[in-house]
Amino acid sequence: MKQPDGREEAHHEHVHTAPLDHKFIAPVDKKLIAFNGLRGTQNATVALDNPFAHLNGLPMLHHEYIFSPYAHANLIVNEPNAHDEPYGYINGDDPFDTHGHGDMPFLVLFVGILFFTTTLQNHFRFDNRKNSEVYYHQRLTAFQIEDEIEKLRE
């Protein structure tokens, strides 16, 4: 099978190593190394790349920004392995989706429900009684019930 550029799929680029006598760091005055730094013998070549170029031109609240944070990816509509049909699954999960585009919405939903439940349970408790007071009143009530039962038996 061939790749789009015509190379065979199993073919890998060869690694070209530097000669053994190659110097990567230029000679430096050790007294001024803190000021001058370690300079290279050749100029460095820097290639700038935008790994999120597929998101250019989309508004910030677009679902591709929120649910597709993959670098060098395609838009979901252009993804060859993503299908619009739910394939009979209830939640529309696509078994052919290799990038997991459907995982993030469910994770956001789960974390939201967890946060909401935790907040309700722990931060909106209006019965600020101490446990010792609750146990005292339970014991007092139990003693009162016992006294009433003894009165009924007499």
C-alpha cells in the first residue's frame, strides 16, 4: 500500500548521523559563558507550525473548539473515520471513530453532574447542627419513649 506522496507504507526515512569530529558548540571563553551562553557552530533552523490550523476561522464557541482539541486533526465533518449515522446505538456513539470525538461531551456532562451533586450535598446543608446535639436529642427521645411505655404498663 502506498502513501499519498507515493512512498511505500513500510518505508521509513533514513537517519543521517553527524560525523564523529563534528563540533556542535562553538569555542567559548569560560569566563564569560554566563553572559555569552553556548553558541552553536551553525544557525538553527526553526520551522513554525500551527497544529490547530483546522480551527482557523471558526468562532471560539464553536463545538469543534470545545470537543475536538486534537492537534493536526481534521474537522469532525471532514474526518474520514467519523460517521454521522449512529449505527443503531442509543447515544450515537460511533465505533469507527478512532479519535474519540464523542468522549469529551460525555466527560463534560459527567463532571458537571458530579460537581452539581457534590455542591448540593456539601455546600447547601442548612441543618448546621453538631452531631453530638443530634445524638443527645435521639437519646433523650428514646428515654421519653421508654418512660411513656412504663407508664402504660402500670
